[in-house]
Amino acid sequence: MKIIIAGEGKVGALLTKQLSAEGYDLTLIDADITVLESSEGRYDVITVQGNCASMETLDQAGVKETDLLIALTNADEVNLLCCMTAHGMNPYIHTIARIRNPEYMEQVYEMRELFALSMMVTPERQAAAEIERLLKYPGFLKRDTFAKGRVEIVELRIDANHKLRNIALNDLDSIVKCKILICTVIRNGKAIAPGGNFVLQEGDRIFVTAPAATLTVLLKNLGIITHKVKRVILCGGGRVSYYLAQALLKNGIDVQIVEQDNERCVQLAKLLPQASIIHGDATKEFLLDNEGISDCDALVTLTGMDEMNIIISLYGSSCRVPQIITKLGRLENNTILDALPLGSIISPKELCCNNIVRYVRAMNQTGAALAIHTIADGQTEALEFEVDENTLYCGIPLKRLKLKKNVLIVCITHGSQLEIPNGDSSFREGDTMIVVTGVDRVIYQLNDIFDD
């Protein structure tokens, strides 16, 4: 499949890395030659310098023979014009555009056929939705949803006082007293697929598959006491803060937004009259102290600079804020970050890429994944598939099946029933299955998990 990526920013660079590794034929368009040269030196791609919305540049990139165009420049208008132009030159092309301006969201969705859009992605809105979900369950570092919200893979950290510290997985049931499955463990920065004799240690981060209905029971039995979030401080007044504040205010949660730019503060005050907008530098300890950081239920750092977000989150941790969420644009130094008390880490570009990759894999592919989530610092993928008439081994117990290395079936849904499977479990047509695998192997459809 031939794909054009227009705009090699953070999202474009991550997408180039992932799709190149999966063997797609990529052409990159960007106005900055240095950005293109960097990607050309690292990946097997073709590069074209120029304006991606112009017919000349798109023709040079081979748009007439392209299956999919992904427009990811920093300008929504350019992305829309790029997709419209590409569709005019090739009516069979699929198009994906990144739209960031909240003012455009509704009209772009309603006029998506006019704009020739196959899909619209909004990283900031996705990030806000993810943060809102985390605030509903303060005990988890990360939550990924499957089976229409009925199954989740959640992340927990094993600290010195954790009930699961020094516990073998075979002995979990006596402590958690609910049906769960630990599918992946991060230890010393490396993802491990644990067996029954695996013993959890302090510092481990575990990824737990469980029905959504049992999450509260899981937290209670682990002795993790959580309180309903009533007041949240958001540091940074960008688009993620705007979307998040909207959602939190609707749920009756008090929101304080700290923003350094005075003009942006005025805009936010008009857009969010129920929120408290504070003009100031969120890295100043006295400002956060005056705003009651020690008494807030959650601190979310959403400035445009990773370093600033890290500093503010570390100060929030020293003030014993119950829940901290840190937005990061770059996640290259996972081992270093893992040692810092930053709470939950959110990466809008990763959330956006997951959606785009799912769409790419589904093109011209029957039985493609219904959902794709990257977990364990990008070392593992969790995928949801529907069992259809083409799926092999229906009705056969899992203990009789041979799966490929590092592939684990973590949940099977039979209609309204959810099952954390064992060796005697089986699946049938109409079920959905959640599988976890290392990112070194791409699972395009369900039959790819079997080692024939």
C-alpha cells in the first residue's frame, strides 16, 4: 500500500517510524528540507519538499497512484485543502486530516464529504478524553478500553507498600479476589510477558486486564483508597486544557487553569465562564501554593514544554497531590521518566497514531482489528478482534491451540458475558477477543496469532 504523509511534525515522525517498520510504501511531504533529510536517513522513504496543498507537489509525490493521504501539518486549513486537492486528483484515495481548532470541529465533521475526508483526527481532544477517564479512577496510571467500554487494560505501579509486592502471579486470586489477568510487566524499562511463577517486585509496572465492572473491586481489595475528584488544577491553557475543562465542568468538577499568556487567559475566561482562570507562571511555587495545590484532588500539567510539565508534576508530587497527570510530547527516555514521580503520562501523538494505524491496517483487510492500543511504553500492543466465519479453531479449547511466540489471549467476550480465559476456554463466531503481543510482530487479523 502506498501512503503519503504530509507534515513531519511530532505525529508525522512517530507515524513514519511505525508505518515504515510495518513495510508500507511511504512518501513524505514537508516544507522543511532538514526534517525530510532526517527521516530519509533513518527510514526507507521517499521525500518531497514543498507545499502539500499544491497540485504540483502532490503530483510530484505520486498522489494519483496513492492509496492513502494523511495530512498532519500545523494548519487545519492546509490539511483540509490538501485532502480536497488530493481527492480531486485521485477520486479513489482515502484521506485523513488532523484538525486542532475547536471552532472547526463540528463543521468539518458535518461537511466531511465536501472536504473529501475519510477520517478526522484530533490529538488534543483524544488526550482530554483519556485524562478525563483517568480522573474517574485515580488509582490507575493508564486505562485502555475494549469491547465497547466493558473491558479495560489498566496500569498500576508496585511500590514498597503495595499488597502485590513479592507475590507470585499464581497467588494473585487470594489477594485481588476478582478475575483479572496480568498480561505485561515493565521491569527496568523492559516489557516482560510473565508466567504463573513470576514474582512481582517493587518498582514493577503491571498491565492488568479486567472487566470494567470489577475495577472498583480491584482497587478496594488492593487497599488503594481513592476519592471522587472535586477540584482539579490544569497547568497550561492550550487546546487539551480547553477540551478537558469543558468535560470536567459538565460533571460538576471545579477547574482552575493556570496560563502564562494574558490574551489566552481572556479567551479562556470567555469560553469557560465557570472555570477559574489564573494568569501566571505555573512553575512558580508560590503561585501554586496560593492556588491551594496541597488541597486539590488532581494536578494535570498541560503546557507546551515537556520540561516544564515535569518540573510542575514533581512539585505536585512533593505537595502530595493525590493524582498527577503529565502530558509529554517526547517519550524517548522512558527509563529515566519511569524513575520520576510523574503519575500518569499522556502522549497526544501516541493516541493519535494508534487511531491512524488502526485505519491503515483495516484498509483492504477483512477481519482487521476493532481497536488498537499501544501499552508498556510502546513495547506491546493490545488488539481487539471479532471472531468471524473465517477464524480458525472455533470451539477448540485454548490449551490445544499453538499461538505464536509472545502472543497472549487476555479476554473473550461471548455476547454480554466477559471471560478472562484459561486453558479450557474457547471462542466461537460472533465473539470478540483481546490479544496482547510484542510490537516486533504485526497482527493484521485474528488468524495471524496462530502458529500453524
